[in-house]
Amino acid sequence: MHDHVILIVESDNGPFAHRLREAPERAGADALIARDNQTVISRLINLDLSAALVGQGHHNVAKYIHELGMPVIRYQLEHRKSSHWFAPFVRLSGYHDANRVA
């Protein structure tokens, strides 16, 4: 994944976003976290991005990035009450509207 830059759109400032950033970095890509729409737009304008990982609550951002022709993977965190941990629920088939009924 050398020469690739992955944009991670995640509002949460906790450890999950940082662990998520580490995954593409271990594979040789650069990964940047954007926590708000202004930062997302700035990075889209100023950087040559390869793909985006977009967290829950950023539907319009995911849709906009997809419309630009960039691959988008959307995810949401799932809280497991019994073990008190968060696990990502990932949609791997590109852009997908979780609110759309098929």
C-alpha cells in the first residue's frame, strides 16, 4: 500500500481512531484522521487521497466522497454490553447507505 493515503473520518477522539489509523500504516500507507467536515474538505482539496474510511454519523461526507469517485468504506461501532468493548461493524462493498431499505 505504499504511495497510498487513506482518509479516516471519525469524530471520536478515543483510542479506536488511533488503532484504526495504525492498520493501513502497518501495510505501508499513510493514514490521516479528520474529525470534522472542514478538515475533510481541506484534505480532499489539498491531498491526493486513495480511499476513505468513514465512521457512523458522517453519511453526507461518505456520500460526497463516493460521488468524487473515491472508494469509501463505511463502518460503525458496536458496543457489547457484556464485555464493555467496541467492535467495528464494517461494510466492505464500497459505499452503502445503511438507512436505505432494499
